[in-house]
Amino acid sequence: VTPFLQAQKLPDGKGKETVEAACDGCHGVDQIIGRAWSEEKWRTVVKKMIDKGAVLTDDELKTVIDYLVANFGETPAKPK
């Protein structure tokens, strides 16, 4: 396998394993990496995934949202 084809990895942090377990089964983490979404957008997307069959408890949902926002949240505007 060439390095280009190797699976991308999520950053370490609280919630990484939960995200991998809940999301990787259907579409892989490549659908997450590179995003820069607000907490509201992540919450909407994760709830859509739950509607499609992802299984998360309320506590896991909070952990997943916190992890996604911390690692793939909106990038603050740079000062001019």
C-alpha cells in the first residue's frame, strides 16, 4: 500500500475512539478530516448520522460533538 492510499488518522483526544467506532463503520474518517464546521453544523450532521443508524448514547453524542468541534471546528478569522 502506498502512503497515499493509507487511511487518514484522527487526532488524539477524548472522544477519538467513540468517533472511530460510531463513524468509521459506514463511511470512514476521511469524511471528517479536513472539515471546519461550527458546533451547530457538527450537531446537525451527527444527528443525521444517528437517524441513518449510528448508535450513540446522549453522553457519547456530547463527547463526539466536543471532539469534532475541538479538532474540526471553524477556524477563527485571522487578524488583519
